[in-house]
Amino acid sequence: MARRLGPAIFLAACLIAPIDAAPGSTSARRGECAGQRNAVVIDADAHRLWLCLGESVEREFTVALGQGGLGKRTTGDKRTPLGSYALGEPRASADFSLFIPVGYPTAQQRQAGFTGSDIGIHGPKKGWSWLGRITTWSDWTRGCIAVGHPQEIAEIAAWVKRHGTSLVTILGTPKP
């Protein structure tokens, strides 16, 4: 009986769950882009990604992060790194359709003993895209930043290319 109720409960939760800002909506409530120039800014505590043009928010997206929390230090810790990193050229991905590499760890972090690679911004895993924004309701990545729709990562990749954006800043509070 419990096995049959699982999908019904899930569907009910989806129907009555509060809806946050529409995907891609804009906001300037806290000065997310202050001090930035054509950058991608992620507030990991708020699970938000902003495309900053000048010091203004051009677009906003809800994101899922690493299931291990924040403050990546080692390979396999499933944490999302904090700090400012170079953005690589968006590329095709067998797992996520598009992947925008994040330059973690920096040379300074490597010297301090940080390890890891293959951190990036991407959409949902192929085969999960039908779930839409539900894929951003919990942190499921191995340290990456994931938006809820393939169309969202395509829009972010096009924006990064169009504006020559080469920087991502990931802000947040690491939890022990």
C-alpha cells in the first residue's frame, strides 16, 4: 500500500508546493551584482544564479548544488566550491546536454592542497528534464551548479558567449 501511495504523495506535493519566482525572472532586491561586471554570480545560500550585466541583474535562475554542501576542498566530497573562478567555453555534454566548466581549483587553491575537477554549470541530467524545476528542489550534484531546464542552460551558455563573460563568483556560507 505504501508503495502505491508514494507517487500520489509526490504528485500532491508538487501540486500544492509553493511556487517561487518564475524561471529566468529578474530581481534586484539585494544588490546581487554590485561590484560585478558581466559575470555569473551564484548565491549558494539562496540557491540563485544571476547573470550580471554591468551591475544589474539581467536574468535569475533557481539552482541545485552539491549534495555535500558548500566549501569544496577535495575530490569526491560532493561540495560546491566557494570563490571566484574562470568560466570555460560552454561545451556539449553527454550527461547534461550543455556544460560550462568552472575553473576549480585555482592555482592558489591547488597550492593549499585543494583537489578536484569537472566542476561546472549545467542543466538536469538527460532523462530528468521532464521534471523541470523539481530538479532544483534539492541538492543532488557532485559539486556542480545545476539549473532546472535544458533551455535554461542553453540561455546561460548563449549569454556567456554573447557577453564574453569569463568569471563566476560563488557566494555562500560553508556548513561543517
